Amino acid sequence: MIVEYKKKRFRIKRYPETGNRSLRAWNAADEFLLDIVADENLAPRKMLIVNDRFGFLSTLLHDKEPLSVLSYHSQEQAHILNQTENKAPVDESLWLNPLDRWPENIEMGLIKIPKSMDLFRFYLHKISQSLAADGVVYAAFMTRFFTPQMVTIAKEYFEYVEQTKAWKKSRVMAMSKKKALPQRDFVHQVKTENGIVLHNYPGVFASRTVDTASRLLLDHLQIPENTQRVLDLASGNGVMAATILKRLPEAEMNLLDDFSLAMESSKLTVDGKNCRFHYNDNMDGFAPDYFDLIVSNPPFHFEYETNIEISLNLFKGASRCLKATGLFQVVANRHLNYKTHLVKLFSDVTVVAGDDKFVVYVCRQPIPMG
Ligand SMILES: C[S@@+](CC[C@H](N)C(=O)[O-])C[C@H]1O[C@@H](n2cnc3c(N)ncnc32)[C@H](O)[C@@H]1O
């Protein structure tokens, strides 16, 4: 998609690409933020951008050298793609991890409000920690996603919180005069029935209770004989890996997730001696025919979008990396009808459990790819 900004044309793409033409690389809330900062003359590294999913803001504003908080592996790839494509320098020294200590004296924070309010609070906490006393934060959202909690959270951190009028169905909340930072512990712990303590940073899937679908898969888990190498694909807080490790303490356990706060949560949850953590959005880094067992409760939502393409790509990876004798077990919403996709990748796909909402598939005999 092409956008014109300050008489220059930029082509901004999604990563990974999508065949769904209704999914866009930015929306009016991003444009609103752009408009607000258009005439600001800030020194380099004094602007901090948070939750810029595909790098729209950091690419168009690159001459201001903003710092950017990147929380997803796929978000890093999108930044590289769009900055390269638009001849903006890819400067990784401007990237911040959500758990790093962010630089001080930031003058302006720009945030696209995430769907998770816990994550919004966490980001605001971190921004406010880094903000100069007279700094300002602009938080943008599409009006249909507004919840009063956004204002409540903003007021925990700032004396002045004002909303603009709506523009193209988006709005911006301006926050200034930061308050003293409240004391908070952002890691939420959940104890499972079998005594595992799950650790969850904000925004991690099922951070308050074990997800019903994950539980269904674990209740019907099949473990092939002599299993040595296991992958928890889209591992979140590590609930599946931790449960399997109770039964297979000697196995090599691999966990892969695209969300850095999920990855860091799982490192706190799972402490097996043979665990390997892969912060990635695909399985390209694994050798073919490697795993005896792959389990997954794969994503089909991101924020407010529904998109099964991510899962289908992970299924291809699972088929390539599963041993001929291995098992791939997936749980998913019944209505997604994943069987039609799985049978193209595995010769034997069986439904082993289900309820009115979810189905557990066991896939055997990966079909070699041409
Ligand atoms: C439905 S949750 C399941 C989490 C965990 N396995 C559980 O059962 O609670 C899906 C997970 O997929 C992750 N995810 C999203 N896109 C991904 C991708 N491209 N590659 C790997 N993980 C991804 C999300 O961060 C999330 O943690």
C-alpha cells in the first residue's frame, strides 16, 4: 500500500504478507499520530514509538530517528522490510525490547493502544518511567475499540488526560504531567491443577487461567514411544511444554513464540535442563525430520484481526520438521475446519477429542513437500 507523506511516497507492506485484502499495514489511528507529530522538531532519540506493528510510523518518521519498542519477532521483520524498501536506514540501535530499561528524558511517546489493557498499562508504565517531566504521550485508537479502561489506566500515570475529537473514526488521547510511578509487579502467576506455576508478563495469552483448548489437548495428549525431541509451537507462557516435561523430564524441549513477553514468561515457567527457547515467527530455523512430537494451540487472532494464514504457515513448518514416525497434535476452534488444510500436509489426520467449541487433531505421516 502506498502512502504520501511530506511530498514523498512510501510503500508499506505487512509482514508476513497476506492474501486477505481487507488486512492493512496501518489505519487512521496511525495517520492521526503522524499528523500530530508532523511539525514537531525533536532531537534524535527523543521520540519513542510503541506498538507500531508494521513499522508505518518509524519508517515515515525515520528522519526524526525515533526509538521504537519492538515486542514481536515478526514486527522486527516488518521494520526491516519497510525501512529497506523505502530506503530508510535500518538502525537496530534504535530498537528497544519491552523488558529493557528504556532511555531517560524522552520528550514524546507515541503509542498505538494494544487490545490487552494489561499490556497498555505495562507500556504506559515503561514510557512514563522514561519520560521527561514535561514530556507528552499520545495514544491512538480506533473509536470502535474504545473502552473506558483506557482512560482509567491513563489517569493512573498522568494528571492531564484529554481526548481529541474523532477523525476518520479514530481518536487520540493526550497525556501530560506524569504522576509518581506506582509500585507494580507485572508478572502474574497462575498455579495449575498439577502444581505447575505459570508466569505471565502482560499481554500473554491466557494469563489468568489455563485456556480451555490447551487443557483439552493436554488431557488427550499422545506421546510416541522413545520421544526425545519435542516442540511446543506458539508456546505462550509455556503451559504445554511444562506439562509435557513432567512426563518426559529427559526430553529436549523446544519452545517457539513470536511474542517476546510470551517467550520471557515461558523462561520463568519452564526450567528444564534441556529447554531451548526460539523467539521466532516461523519454523525455518529447524532441520527437517527433527521432532518426535509437536504440540500446538496456534494463533488465529492478532489484536482485533482474525487471520488463519499464520497457523497454516506453522502447519507447513510442522510437516517439514516432523519425523516420519512423529505426531503433530493441534487444538483449534471447530469452526476453523483445519482438517481441510492438515490433510494436504499429513497422510493421516484424526480427530481424537472435542467439545462444542474445540477439536483436537492428531496428524501422522507428514507428506514430503515437492
Ligand atoms: C493461542 S496462543 C497459545 C499459547 C500457549 N501455547 C497456550 O496454550 O496457552 C497462541 C500463541 O501464538 C503466538 N504466535 C502468534 N503468531 C505466531 C507466529 N507467527 N509464530 C509463533 N508464535 C506465534 C502468540 O504469541 C501466542 O502466544
